[in-house]
Amino acid sequence: MSRRYTDDQRQQALRVLAACGGDVRQASARTGIPARTLRTWAQRARAAAPADPEDAMLNLRQHLVENVLRLADSLEAKIDDAPLNQHAAALAQLIDRLIKLAEKLPQSAGDEPVIRVEYVDADGTTHDAPPWSGGDPAE
């Protein structure tokens, strides 16, 4: 028998879902509301939201990620079943669409980590390059 939820309970559950980064399983575990119900509520909330193109692309990406994860999780259980190739092909298509969507989304400057390589000499001093490389440009 299906349970009825108030609008406040739905809104709270959607806030928990957002706090979980869209991870439906984690939000379901925290709220006790079935993952399928949370997914349905999230889809309805996205459909009712104003259509900002960038937000729509981000929402689409999130939806694709959820589908990719759900399908990837189901592959292990399907290994002994006949339609494994179909599941693998569907997963490949979803990942391909996710990659294409990622190319369309604007990249913010903070997305890529900055890696700095330094040489620490035996005396504890730090240099941009080791002494055998031809010298530290900072010297």
C-alpha cells in the first residue's frame, strides 16, 4: 500500500536529496522514503522549475548520471543473464551522451585542480626545479 506524504515532507525530502548531491539512494536511506518515490518527486520538481538553459543542462546531466550509475550497478547482477550485451550497450550510450553533454556545459575556473611540483633540497629549501635541471628560474 502506498503511503501519502505532505507537501512539507516532499520539500524536506527534496532538500535532503539536494544535500546528498542528487544521490537518490543516500537520500532514501536518510529519509526512509523509497528511492523510486524520490526520483519521481525530483523529476516533477525539475519539470516545474523555470527553464534556464544552463540549469536544464545541469539537470539533464544529473539525470544521465543517475541512469548511468543505476545501470552500472545492475550489470553485475546481469552477468549470468543473456541480455548483458544489451545492458553494456545501453551503458555505453548513456556514457557517450554524458560526455557530449559535458562538452556543452560551461566549465568554471575552479573545476580543474592546480598541481604544483616542487623540489625540496636536502637542506630543506624548496625550489621550482632540481639543481641538475639547469637552475631554478626564481634564483
